[in-house]
Amino acid sequence: DTGVSQNPRHKITKRGQNVTFRCDPISEHNRLYWYRQTLGQGPEFLTYFQNEAQLEKSRLLSDRFSAERPKGSFSTLEIQRTEQGDSAMYLCASSSLGGSGNTIYFGEGSWLTVV
Amino acid sequence: AQSVTQPDIHITVSEGASLELRCNYSYGATPYLFWYVQSPGQGLQLLLKYFSGDTLVQGIKGFEAEFKRSQSSFNLRKPSVHWSDAAEYFCAVAPRSSGNTGKLIFGQGTTLQVKP
């Protein structure tokens, strides 16, 4: 039984560079979520997909951030022109469709350090 | 504004002692309620959740939580803490109006340290 997989697990990049994270959800999970967690804080919702459709984006998701889920399976989160404030752990989660009663399962996260 | 408050940033308990972590929420209607645990550098694991019914919820690893509507609280408890319980604990809510139990609002977290 494979859980939510994220890679890379760690990324160090220079300010101004672009980075991309990948998330592979649990097989057959229709919904996929991205969260961001900074040190000492709880995770914050960024966006979510239902199949390939991006249904909601948080105000935290600036124009430099873009997320895709082209075939309704894996998803990518790209950050363009990274800034030091983007340093955080980016968490992916997935769930099956069904509204209330369904649990979301988190991956182990991708750490981003912008230097 | 909707919010989740975990009043205790850091708690230290002795191994074998009981534990209670506090969580209060501010919402117009009772949201879906969750507790997650996070080990250093790792993702989050669901301990338990409350959607409806019995207000005392049993979870994994011997944890339980009690929903109290009158106090807008969902406190996490464990009768006897083990050293392996040392971690960060997050309370989270999802508004029922959204119909989406994956769009969570998290508290700031409580760091649990266990003394031998």
C-alpha cells in the first residue's frame, strides 16, 4: 500500500530560480491538495484539485505559484522567481471523493530552502 | 474570523503521566474536527476526527478527544504518555459548509516533550 509520495524531499535553490515539486497521490484518489508549512506554524491550505480541475486557490498562492494536475493523477507545484519568504515545507495530500467522512492523507513533504 | 487556537505552544510531561492538549475553535457552526501528529521533518498523521455522534472520539495510539459544543473545544487526551509520543500536535477544522473535509484550517501546534 503506497501512500502519498512527494519529491524531491529537499531542495536548496538560489533566490530568483524556479523550482518544481511533484506529488503522486494515493491511487484512485480524486482530490489532491497542496499546503505550505513554515517553521513553528501549522500548515496552510494553498489549492486543491478534483481530478484534473483546480477548484480552489488560496490568496496565499501568488502569481509566481502554479499548480497542475494534467491527467488527474500526479500533480506539480512550480514556484517561479523564488524569494526567501518561499522557504517552507510544501505538503501534498489526497482523498477520495465523497464530501464528509473522507480522510485526507498527507505526504512527507518537500522542504524548500531559498538562499 | 474563523480560527483555531491551541493555547499551549509547548508542553512537557513525564513518561507515564497523563496528557491533555487543548484546542478551541471559532466558527458559526460546529465544523469537522481533527487532530494530527507530526514527527520532526515528517508529514502529518491523522490521530482522530469528529464529524457527528458520540462526542468522545477514540483514535490511534491510545489517544482520545472530547468535543464540547458549549466550550467550542476539542481537547486531545492520553492516559499514559510514552516517550515515542514526543512530537508536534495540530488541531484542525474544516467548515461543514464547504462540504470538503480536505480543506483544513490548522492551529499553530503544540510541541510535546516527554521526560524519562
